[in-house]
Amino acid sequence: MKSVGHSIRKIDGMAIATGKPVYTEDLAMDNALVVKILRSPHAYAKIRSIDLSKAESLEGVECILTYKDVPNVRFTLAGQSYPEPSPYDRLILDQIVRYVGDEVAIIAAVDEKTAQLAMKRIKVEYEVMEPVLDFEQAIGHSSIVHPEEDLSCNFEIGLNKEKNIASSYHEEVGDVEEELKRCAVVVEDVYYPQAQAHTMMETYRAFSYLDHTGRLIVVSSTQVPFHIRRQLARALQIPASKIRVIKPRIGGGFGGKQTGAGDVFAALVTLKTGKPALIIYDRKETFTCTTSRHAMRLRVKLGADQDGIIRAIDMQVLSDTGAYGEHAPTVLGCVGHYTLPLYNKTRAVRFDGHAVYTNKMPAGAFRGYGATQGTFALESIVNKLAERLKLDPTEIRLKNISKVGETFLTGQGVMLGSTSLDQCIVRGKELIGWDEKFPRREVGPNKVRAVGMAITMQGSGIANIGTASAEIRLNDDGNFTLLTGATDMGTGCDTILSQMAAEILEIPMEIIIVNAGDTDTSPYDPGSYASSTTYVAGTAVVKAAEELKSKILAQSAAFLGVSREDVELNGLAVRTLSGDQEISFAKLAELTILGTGKLQLVGYATHGSEVSPPPYVAGFAEVEVDRETGKVDLIDYVAVIDCGTVINPNLARIQAEGGIAQGIGMALYEQVRYDELGKMATNTFMQYKIPTRKDVGKVRIEFEVSYEPTGPFGAKSIGEVVANTPPPAISHAIYNAVGVRENHLPITPEKVFLGMQK
Amino acid sequence: MQIELTINEKAVKWEVAFDELLADTLRSHGFLSIKTACDTSCCGLCTVWIDGKSRLSCSILSLQAHGKKITTIEGLPKEAEEFAQILSAEGAEQCGFCSPGFIMSVLAMKNELVNPSEEEIIHYLTGNLCRCTGYMGQLRAIKTFLGVA
């Protein structure tokens, strides 16, 4: 293959690396109004009165909007395919504020200083209510986070607002209780993966204006332009046809930008004033007023027979969705969906979960999407089982993992199409030096080194829901345009989708123009999330390219006066098999588009998959723990990955290294924390510690290629699966080092130290 | 008030407010490579050179730039492109948002450190955060760029 499988640099790489003006703020008009949000200082309160008089009278204040000025229609900010599973539980502005940072008023002014000054002059009287802060106390709490009558769901998600339950999910196959009784060994424990902040470097931002036909144009740093358009249409009560959402270059997303933030406020200002408006969330707002990973409590029980074959898994999950239910039902469901199929020798499995409302910042989509939390719990308990059975942790995995052609209990008969997880485990073991290092080695009077491991899976797209369309045209000058709704956020999908098109059409990538992420011009795509772009949008591109190739061959054959079977692609031309006649793409384009042909050649395809094939990772951590202080240094992290065919090895490696680093942050450093009044204590990088380049040790990535029959060129996904193994693998290594089993993430030196004193 | 400074080898006179930060002044004059991402001097995205030394433009008042020589990535097209080529060949720019500041730090490091060890490289660049790449690819690119193994 000439394009696929090669480490081709990103087509936008040089522009973004050297600081060219291609991000949202760079493109905003200089005269755009500055939009600022007055936010609630209380975790739970009702607005009694708002006095705007001193603020509105300021010169340069364009408008100030409160709950009295917005449509009374609830919606969700979750960027999901319609009908969204997330509850419609928010208004643009509400009389009730549900967390510290919830929006109270929208201020638009000619510049930032004026907007800030106006904000200070707004007087709000609140009736403060008792907040629900501890998610384990949410069910049955005397305060009800969403008392309103008009909250609605598109379908049954197990919402029970009187009990603060946003969503419930139950899945059961076989009789877990009976099966556990039959097991030789049963282990159980409770795990607490924490809320984690995305901390993409480009904070949330959008600007809006009205175009020459009066339509609302929103340029947004988003992963989901089509969903933002639908969201805005509902929230603002205007037809979607009157809205265009454009995604420029994006400075990172990690799932955070799968939830709307700020777009609706800028858009409302533009609708009210007719003027361009720009909203930029500062870092503090990004930390405190957007979304985080769902904090969870997972009780897991695992039963196995004497040989270590896992026969029963019982998982009970409580998920903290915060003040609003964005992604609450789906993240909850994915905890089980992306863990239970790992081990398919089970005879019974049960999953029971609730996502609860609390008066804290909403949780939302975050790379891993429930799989991260579930993997921490399941893999930790499997490590515990291995110890109980005196089995090597790698061996117990190899005995239990699913093989090609097999099914799993909750999988409704879907067979596994590809896996090289067994090779990933074997190779990872070699790379880390498992046999020499497991479980621990003393390396000094107070220093001990140890290794730990975990495996994980994710999906590739959302089966039977996620669909992507793609279009490829042969242009008048013999070049091509690839139109896609997929949203490159630094991940490189504009590049890899071009690689796929170039491969099928046998053309160099340089003659493909990529036009993406614009709801006016792109074919529909849900956006880049759910590990779907390579797998779902990629297949749509392959199909569209194949259709165009077929049309090019047929039309060329007609012009050459031969049959379709007698021609082939040859460079930027089509020639007869005998080689005596040829027509260039440029000539073909001229004849079809400009001249007498009157038929521009276009390939178009819509693709959705009936399956969501899992990529896999086997992760291995080596840590050094200081027995005197509890300090943990990550020495080495090895991740061996099965993402099917690797479309672009360098881009895949970077995705993997970055995902592992985020997982390392979750394991050791990062935590969204609140004070006793519900105010977030970790609202800057001074308190919220993401890993620096000194904190990640050495991360080593290898690929064990498999071939996924339903994927483009055999590819599966990679974006999310890479985030999942570090918490359980590092936790395991720390346990092997000093015997401290810390189930509350992150595993800080204090916790390790205190654990050692027990 | 008015300040006089040299920006990318060009002498300019700019009107600035007394509380204006250099990062904002630079952006308002069209140097859009300047990104800010933290408000607390933690992330390194706004890195420029002041009299040849890498500095955080978000943490310096524009007034303090009076009489100074400021260099942004726009002023180093050749050097920046040379390293950016290597960085993006690794795929290690990813979202690119932290890249201009990071590149300014790398180029400053190249001027300051002779044959730096891996540890010295990591230490020098610790103030440049990146959430996408996990830093490994950046390190590979730097080693290629500096010709150190």
C-alpha cells in the first residue's frame, strides 16, 4: 500500500505547529462583542431577584440576559445522535442554579473590561438551599436537584428525579448468585475512580455572527458540529436550517468538546443584538463550569473455579453525573459494555448501576467513557483473584480472554472478529521484563521496584447508531475534494481519511483537498467521539472512493471507446489494459464537467456498522516506591496495542502515548476536588496537577496488528482504549511494591504512606 | 501609554494600557501564534523571547517590554520550520495549540545548552505543558533536531 500504513505527516501539521492563525479565536472578528457569564456562588439556590440597572447603564454594555430572556425549553448539551439518551434537563439560564459556577446572567459588551465591570455591578439575591454534595448520599437526599416538572427524556433511561437518579441501568445473564456459590474462589472489593478534568490546552470557545441571509453562523471549538447545530436549534427555538456550525482547527478535546459549552450564550447574544459575539472560557471556567470524567463507586464481585477460569462477574456502579445529566446513561452503560466482554468464560454476569444528580459541576464525556472507570475496577479485582489463586496475573488473563469467533454472555451473539490481545500480553511481558521483575525487587535500603499490569478494550464507533457520510469529487482541474463531517481535533483524521481515499483512488494525497467539519458543506457525521472516526467515517470514505473509482473507470472507458473491463488506473490517468490508449484525470474532468459530458463524477457513501469491534491494550507498569515517604515514581510503562491495521503508525503512536499519559495522570496525580460548600478547590493548574514531562517516566508503545474484517483496511479504533490501563496497572505495581491496595484514585504519596502504616 | 520596542527585528511604538499583559498586546497586534491557556504562569504556551531569553508573555506587563527586543515564532520562520518539520514528522504536534510556545523554548534551549542530556532536555522544558502527546514524541523530535542520541 502506498498511503495506508505509512507515517505521513498531518496535512495541517506545519500550520498549527508554527502558530498560523487557524483556531477559533484567531478567526473571530475584531469587532465581536465580548461575552461573559455571571455564575452562581452557591451550590444550590433559587434566584429571588436580579438587579441589572447599575450594569446596563454602563457605556459599552450591549445586553445582559437572565433566565427571563431565554426560551423555556429544556435541552441537553450532550453531543449525541438524535434522539439523545441524555435527559433534557437544562435551560440556557434557569431560575434555579445547581452548582457553583452555574450560569446566572449573560453579559455582552464592547470589550472585556466593560463586561467584567458590568458583571460586578449586577446584584443577585439568592435563596440558598441545602446542596447534595456527596454522591453516595444523593439517592433519597432531602434536596432534589431537579424538582422541575418539565424535565424530559427521549426514551426510558431509568430516570427518577425525586430520588436524584438521572439514569439506571440493569443487565443480567444467568444467575450470578448461584454461580458465585459454585465458584471455588470469590473476591470482591469497592473502587473509587475520581472525577478527572480534560484540560485540553485550548479552552472552550466559540464566536457567532449573522451571515448575508440572516442565518446564524457559529464557529466553535467542538468535536460535534452537527450535534451543536441541533442543540442550538432546540435551545434557541429556531430552525436548524437557520444555523451553520463550523469547526476550525481545535486545540484538543478528549471528549470534553463532545458536550456544548458557551456556544449557546454567544449565539443568543448574536440573535438578540444582531452583532458578532465571542465567548472564551478562561482556564478557571474550563475547570469549574464545563464537565469532567464521572466519579464513580464500583462494587465488584468475581467468582472463579480452581483453575482460575472466571465464571461470574457482578458489578454494581454508582456514577456521579453532577448537576446535569450529560452523558449520564451512556457512560454508565459503557462501564459494563467495555469490560464484561473481556472475559467470556463466564456463566453469569450482572450489571446494576445508577447515575445520580448532585450539586457539583456536571460530568460528561471523557476519553474512555466509562470503560476507564470499569477497567480500573475489573482489572484490579482480577489482579486480586490472581494473587488469591497464586496464578501469574498475565496467565490468568490468557486463560480467560475472548478469542476470534467467540461470543460473550451480554453480547447478543455477536462474534469477535479480530483480536491479538494474547500476543499483546505476551509481548508486553517481554518488553517490561515481567519474568525477572514480578512482583518486586529491592533496589536500595528504602526503595523497592515492582511491576503491575492490566488489559482493556473499548469499541469502534457505536453499533447501529453512529453513521458517517463522505463524498469525494473529481474536480474540474483533475484534483479531488474529500468532504467529510469528521472533526479533526488534533487527532489527524483529516490526514488519515485522505490516506484512505488516496489508497483506493491510487493518487497522491497532495491532490486531495479536504473540506471537513462544516454543517453547510459536510455530509453528516456525528463527530469525532466514541472511537468512531477511523472505523466508521473511514469506511464511509473507502466506500465513497470506491464508488468514484468505479465511475472514473466506466466514464473513461466510454470516452476511450472500450469496455469497462479493459481499463485500469495508471497514475493520474486511466489507460487500456493493452496500454495503447490513455485519458488523464484532467482530461476526464474537462470532458465530464466543462464540456459535453455534463456529469461531474462524485462518489458518495453513508456507513454505519452493526458491530463495534474492540481494540485492545495490554498495559504494564514498573514503579519505584520510597518506603519512607510513599512517593511513587513511574519508571517504565509499556503498552502493546491491537487496533487492527495501523493506518498511520506515527499518529497512532502519539495517540497512544498521550492516552497513556492521561491515564498516568488519573492513576497518580489528578483529582477534581470540592470544598465542604461545593466550591471546586482545583480550579487552576496550580492545584490540579496534570503530568509534566518529568512525571510520565518512559512510555513505550508497540502494536500487535490484527485484521478486523469489518474495518477499513482492517482497522479498528485507538483514540480511547489507550487511556484505560494505567490506573489498574500502576495500582497493581504499587501493591506489589509495598502491599498497599489503594482503591481511591489518585494514588498519592500520602495514601501510600498511610497505607504502609496500617 | 506608549512603549517602544523591537518586535522580530522591527522597531515599533505601541499604545498600551498600564495593566495590559504582553501576551494580549502581541495578539492584538496580529501575532496570533501567541496562545494562552492557564492564567497562572503554568503552561508555557505563551513563550516568547525577550532579549533572546525565553519568557512567559502572559506574566509580563507590556510596559516592561519597553526598550526590549521581543521575538515571536513569526520572527524565526526558518528555525521554527526546521524543527516543526521534525516535530510533525513524528506526529508530535498533535493539536498544535502548545507547539509555538514549545518550539520557542526548544530553540532557546538549543542556543543555551551544549549537547544536553535527556535529563537536561526534560528539565529545561518542564514548564511547557502538553495534554495530547504524553511528551515522548516531542523528546524524539528534539533528539533528532539536536543530533543527540
